[in-house]
Amino acid sequence: MMNPVAASVPDDAFHVDVDITPLPTPPPSPTPSPSQLPDHGWLALTGIDPAWIVAGGALLLLAVGVALVVAARRGA
């Protein structure tokens, strides 16, 4: 006995059955932070734009470099 669906489908075709029902997702569980403060990230807690942190770090490195060069010239 032949399957009536298989008999009507030619050999070079195929049938795909796709289930598009979304899967249930569990709600995210908040992870407690060690400091007992809400964990929004250290950068969000500082309230400082990241560009200012990078600029401040570059100025600090420049100041340390200049201080080292001046100290080396005085010692020589």
C-alpha cells in the first residue's frame, strides 16, 4: 500500500514541515552582586562617559612619562 502524499510528490522534490511556535523563555534571574548594590556594571555606577576615562588614562600615562624623562635627565 502506497502513501497517497508520497505518490503525488515527484522524486526530485521534498517536503519540509516547519514549526514556528516560539519556545517559552524563562525570566532572567538577577544575580546578586558582592557589594549588595544593584549590578548595573561598574561603568554605569560611575556615571562617567568611557571617553573621559580613556582620555584621563592617556593624560596620566603622559604625565608619568614626562616625569620619568625629567628624572632621567637630572640623574645624567
